[in-house]
Amino acid sequence: MKSATRLRARRAQAAGAALALASALYAFRGGARQAMKFTRFAEAEDEDEEDEDEVDKDIRLKLEGVVIIVSGMILLSIGFEQGREVLFHRTSESMRPILTSMFSELTTLGFISVTLFVIFTIPWMETLSESIYGEEEGSELDELSETVHMVLFLVMVLFLAQAIGLVALGNSIQKQWRLWETSSINKLPRSIVGYVEDISRRPFAVNLFTHRLPVPYRILVYKATRDTFVRNHLAKTPDFDFSAYLSACLGHTIAEIVEIPMNTWLFFELLLILCWVAFFNLTQDWGLVMWLVIGYFTGPILAAVLHAKIRGIVQMHCANDIREILKAKDKKQIAVYGATGHHHGLEENYHLNFWCGSSTKSAFTLDMIRVVCLAQAIYVAVAVTTYVPQAFAASCGPAMAEFLCLDPLWVKCTFLVIMFLPPIIVITKMPRILEDFTVASNIDTMVHHRILSNVQRRSKTVAAFEALKVVQCLSDTATLRAVLAGEMGEGSAGNVSKEFKERMAERNRKLAQLSASGRKQLEARQKRHWHHVFEIFDDDNSGFITTDEFRELVQKFGQTNDTSVIEILIKHLDEDGSGQIEFNEFLEFGIALEAFTESMADKEEMKAGMYRLVDKDDSGTITLAELFKLLNEDLGIHVSMDDVYNIVADLDEDGNGELDEEEFAVMLDRLHVYDTSTLDEVIADESTGEGLDANTGVTLFESVFGVSSMFGRDRSDTGGSDDSGSGNLAEHLLDPRAC
């Protein structure tokens, strides 16, 4: 791969630089030695050999120290670069903007460190320190600068550690959204009606004091928000993957949080001045109390108020859809917070619902979220460097808080727990804030059209290459026979490798261990995925594929004249002999093909096979025109030339407007055509624990504390079977396949 080539080139450059540096140092050593010998000979001819050896030894030790330090820096740079590559590789594409912002802040941090080092090593700083603190305190300013430098460095390290933590949180939220996207809304417990009515009576109190709203209610809000979004913006695409759009928006949102703009720094400068004035007029004990108040106010309190505001916007935005869903379920009119007729409602201009929305839309709210994160980093850094040492000091100095250094140990430990409680609360609160803010700031009139366009283009591209994967299978007689044999149960075991059998057995074992809700998730995702592929084959949108159309498309890409295999396939798919291949018949083959490709060991050969399938003229490259013709004419996917260009431009590293085989393989990797498993994805997503099972109710305990409880749960009070009420729900929900 070209990325690996670039990495080897960097290593070679680093090694070459180290070698050149070592040579220069060696030459310097020789020149310095000769110069010093000449000087000694001119000034004192009678200098003995022992002194000369001491000088040589001193030079040698210094040069060895320089080589060791420079070598360590080179190794550190190589390790940093390798770590960066690994981190990017293991991070999902939608979360990578966060890493870009994080490394940008690291560059800023390095610049600040170098600047401070240069400033405080200037000789006149000692003179300035003596003029301020007296002649005996010439190093006081230097010591203060080191302390400030250390605290600032710790603040930025903590903030960037938060950024890495936000990447992990983002991945967890993405899994949760994918799980909710295909969750059955028929499984919502009837107790959710009472909870919704309770919120309508006291919306701000519930949103402010409930740490975590119950999962059934959050799923209801998500499905209603998705319903509203698709109806208003994508009426022609009812099966749009709303979770993919939100995931991309989440990555950009967290990336903006990590980037610290000028107005945020100015806010903290003002806060610093206010703290300086306050601490100047307070004792050390009251200064510590004030620092705790600042920590709690800029942490848990501000986070709770922010979240209550954001929650309210999301709930009111989809209130009418929630009411229709619950009306279809409960057969009566439900009081819903923010719905038409309720005393609370959205502003007509959606962005006015945010604080300072008329001028900044959601930017001010985002600034407040950033303030919470950065303020907690500063709070912890000051606590660690200032107050924790006081708690364990051997004696109590004049600049120490007395009840920290004089009270018993248990009092100190209790106080430290209270001190570090705000960042813990913020850490537990931040996932829900990010989840709700991402939704609230990217819907209605604030839709991120560029991200929406990218998600739609990606969805079309993935469907196109999944269709090509089907055609590739049909074009390869051996592969087609293997898939059909495995599906029909015919004896082909001797024709497959032992490794393939083991992979298939492992897949079957995972499938057998999947929970009932997991199986429904798997079925729903496979159904949605293969329906996109089916639509490519279904040119006239009739809901079925005629055998003639299917045969024509296969032969258009086919690399074999063995029509008997195609006839066997058509006969197998068209089980009822109607001359038409219906979706369920196609889905059965698609699932078998998916299992086959997941178990295949040689993915690179499969990528090469698809490249040969696309590169019809055997030119060795795929041009924009070829890719455009493939998508539009051969597969019937309506994309513009700009869309095709955007697909290629991101991957065309040499800038010639064409994709070679290596670049094409990278594109398939980014689209996860061969390296993804729907089964493994469902297993991973279920691990979030944010799903909805048939026995999930909403209790009073949950409505107060927002946590799961098994107390007071009426197991008979559920949404019934999947089929109960499905008619009414299907009329309302725009994505019946997801329900």
C-alpha cells in the first residue's frame, strides 16, 4: 500500500538524517580536538598528557550525550508517527476529524512550550525577577514560569486525553444509533405513555434532574426524530440510514469541541482575572471553597442546564410524531411535551430555540459544551498541582489551606473525593449531551447538507459495489457453484479448504449464540442492506426482477459463457416458477453469499477479481468516465460526474484522475465491501446495552433517576408481538423495514 511505502520512506529519511548527523558530529569531534590541541600548543607547550586526555574525554562524553539525545528524539518521532498511523487505522472514518483536530492542538501545544522556554531563558528575566521580588529572589520568576508551564501543559494533556475519550464515546454512541435504527418500535412498553405524559407536565424538571432518560423513551424520540427528518428532507428515500448521517455529524461536532477558538480563550482569561481578584481578598481556606464552587458550577451544574435545554429542543421537534406513534399504540390522545396545543412549543425559526440562536444558531451552545470540557481540565490540573500536595504535606505553610493540611486523614480523603466529583459527573453526563446536541444541531433548518450529500453518495456507492460483488460471484463459475452448493446443502465439502470450513463453523457458532433480539437486528440489517442491492437490479421499480433482466445483467458483466450455471441460479432463486425473482428469494441468496465471502480467507484476490470486472478494457486503470458509465448505465444508479469525482479524488494519490488496482483496493476497504461482517457488527452493537427487549418497561424509579430497574416492572405490559398494531405503525413510520 502507498501509506506503507510513505511510512518506510519516512523511516529511511529519519535513518539517513541520523547517519548524517552522526557523521557531522564525528567530523566536529575531530575538528574540535585539533583546534583545542593547537590552542594548547600555542599557550602552554609544557601541558602534560594527562590534561589532554581529560579534555578529550570531556569532548567525547558531550558528543555521546548529543548523539543519545538526538537518537532518542528520532526514535520518539518515529514512534509517534507509527502510533498516529495505528490510531487512524483503528478509528472509524466518521471519528477521524477528531484526531485531526487533536493533532492540530498538539502542534499548538508544542509551539506554546517552545515560546515559553525561549522567553524564560532570556538573561534579563533574572534582572526582572530581582527588581520585583528582591535581590535574593532572582530565580523566583523562573520558578513561577516553570510551575505555570507545567500546569498549562497538564491542562492541555488532560484536554487531549478527553479528546481520545470522546473518540471512544463517539464509537459507543454510533453503535447505539445503529441499534436503534433497526429496533422494532412495536416493542415499546405501554408504560412509556405514562412517562411521556409525566414529561409534558414538568418538562424542565425531568430533563434537568434526570441523569439518564429510560432507553424506551430515548428510542421513541430517536425513531420519531428520524421519521420527521426523512419526511421533511428525504421523502423519496424512506430507508435512508439516519444513524450514518448522525454518526458523521457526531465526528464533526466532537472535532469542533476539541478545537479551541479565540473566544473560548478570552472567556478563560476573564475568568482568570476574576479568580485573581477573588483570591487576593480571600483566605486560603475560602479560596479553596471558591475553587470548589467554580468546579461544580462550570462542571455538573452547567452540564445539567445545557443538557436540559438540548433535550427539550429534540423532544419538542418530534413531539407531533411521538403523539401519533403513541396514539396508534394506545388508541387515545396523548399529552406530549411540545406537540401542537401544548403550552410549550418550538419557535417558528428552528435555530431560535438555541441560546443566542438568532446570531450564532447552535454555536454558542457548542461553546458552552467546550467550556465544560476545558474548565474541568483546568480544575483537575490545579487540584492535582496545588491542593493534593497540601493534603499530604508534612507541615502546613502560610500559602496552604489549613483544613487540608491540619485535619485528620479521613477528613482530607473525604474532601478530595468531593473535589474530584465534578469531573466524574461530567464524564458520565457527556455522552448524553453529545448524543442529543448532535441530533438537535443537525435537523430541521440546520441540516448539514454537505454531510447529508456525502452519506447519500456513500450509500449509493456501497450498494453499487455490493451489487458488483453479486455479479462477480455470478461471473465466477467456481464461486457460484460453491455458494449454491453451500446453500442447497449439496456435497461440496471436499472442494473447500479446511480454513474455510473453520471460518464457516465459527460464524455458525456466533449465529447460534445470538440472542433473540440480536437475531431480529441481524435480519433487519440484512434485509435493509440487500434491499438496496435489489433495487439496483430492479430497473423499473416493480418490486421484482424478471429472469430475462437478471440474465441480461449477469451476461453484461459475465466473464463466462457457462449459461448452465446461470440457469441453475435462476431456477434456484425463482422457487415458485413465476418467471420473476422476488425480494425474499433474492435475499436468501444474498445472505448465503454474505456468509461465503465472510468465510473466504483470500480477500485480496476477491478485490483483484472485482477490479478486473470493472476494468473492462484491461488498461490497468479505471478512469472517471469508466466509473461513471459503470454506475449510471450499467447499474442504473443516478449519480453525477461530481459525485464520481469525489469518490475518486479522495483516493487518487497521484492526481491523474484514475484509479489503479492499489487505489481501487483502498476504496473497497473504505467502503467495507469485503472486510465487514453484519453478524459481528450486531454482536458489537448489542454490547452497548442500549437495546430494547420485549420485557422493557418504564418505572417510577427510572423516571426519577433514569437508570434501569427491575422493580415494579409489569412484564405483561409490553408492546405485544411484532405483528401487534403493525398496520397503524406502518402507515405512520416511513421505514417499515426498520420496524
